[in-house]
Amino acid sequence: MRSPHGFPRYRVQEQVLTRPPGYHRRLNLARRGRFGIILLYHQHSRLPP
């Protein structure tokens, strides 16, 4: 019997690789709300222009 957590988890990682950079950050922003904005700002400040 296959474990239900194995396949979906691999699927999520694959999507992140295929999606353009910054997509998962947008999800975190919507998920965390105001706190996510602070995190997003710090992440963008570390990234090159």
C-alpha cells in the first residue's frame, strides 16, 4: 500500500521547480498576510536586482 504523503509531497516539489521564481513567495505572502510582507521584503532585499 502506497503512503498517501509520499506522492503529493513530490508533486509539490516538482511544481515549485517548474513554476517561475517568486511564485511560492506570493503564496507565502497570501498565507501569512502582514507578516509575510516583512518576510517578502527581506527576501527581495537579499536578491540581486
